[in-house]
Amino acid sequence: METMSTVHFVSNDLIARARKLNSTLLSDVMGCTGAMDHQIKPVARGMNIVGTAFTVSLRPGDNLFLHQAIYSAQVGDILIVDGKDHKGHAYLGELMAGAAKAVGIEGIVIDGLVRDKVALEELAFPIYSKGFMPNGPFKDGPGELNEIISCGGVKVSPGDLVVADDDGVVIVPKEKAEEMLSLAEEKQAYEHQRLKTIQHYISEKKQDISLLAPAWLEGKMKKFQG
């Protein structure tokens, strides 16, 4: 098992930059990849999270190692939990979420189900899962902490950058984080300019639609034109 002392993380500076971006920008610059299964969504709107991955692998239906992860992770970590897409039991509820919030964990992403929906919404602590069900979990193990896992169809290594919002969860490999953030910042600037162009077109009531089309479109379409 990899220990916390050997896990390399993205820097606080990179995390601060990532907070100004979003999941779609980062997925775009990674070639439209990096996003977990579309079913993994926040329990309520507006629960955006950015941080570093603390990985957890569970036996299907068993949350023993998730309990341990809550008390092993560092402040600011995001628990990324491979629940093996298990649908027979919930992996956590109000009590575990409350404890995770109390110790300073940034949020929890689970490839599986949770419970106590209303309480989790009111707690305002970011939990991402595939849905809800009342059955509680077993607590017998085994499991693993801080190993490379797959969560929602995406490979996650300890210390990877996690960016999650209402669109979903994106994982940026830690060794690519600085490069991808720079590309995402460039794309964000481009999109802001595009929005200005669209608003200008509307306000000026332009009739020449070529002024509105993105600059790259004509080149992309040439190979389809006779």
C-alpha cells in the first residue's frame, strides 16, 4: 500500500488556478476525455469541488476502508472511491458525510450509491454518487487506500487533480496538470471572446452570419465541400 509520504500531489498554486475553471474546459483540452461515467453526479446542485485525489478501493457493498479513509486523508483531499458500480447497498450516509466534512475533506466521489438524500442536501458537503438507496453497507473489508484505481471508468492515481461540478467529475493526471491548466485557461479566454462576439451580433442585429461563425469552422468543412 502506498503511504501518504510517497504520494505526490499537484501544488496549491495549480489547485487555485483550477478553481477558476470547470470540468468541461479541462475535458476539452484533454481531447474530450477524463470524465467519469455520466451517472456520477452531485447529490445537490452547486457542490463544486477541486482538490487532490485520495483513492479508495472497496469490496462491493462494504465500506470499512471508506471509514478508514476519512480519518487517513489530509485536509483538502477528495476521496475517490471505487465502489465497483455496486447497486445493492449504499456506501455512506449522513453520519459519514458529516465526519468527512468535520475533518476537512473537500468532498467524496463514489462509483456506487449513497443514502440519506435530504440530510446530505442540507449538509452542503460535496458528495458525488450514482444515486440513492436505503440498504446500508457491510463493514468487513477488504479494501485498499492510495492505490491506482478505476472510478466511473477513469483511471485515478493518488494525488491526481480532481475537478467536479454539476456537469460531472473530471480527473487530470498529476503529471499533466500544469500543461492542461494552461491549455484550459487559453480555451476559457477564447470562450469568453466568443460570448462577446455572440452578444455583439445580437445587439447590433447583424445580417452577415459569417461574422458569427467560429473561425475554425470553414477550414473543418472544406474537406466535405465539392
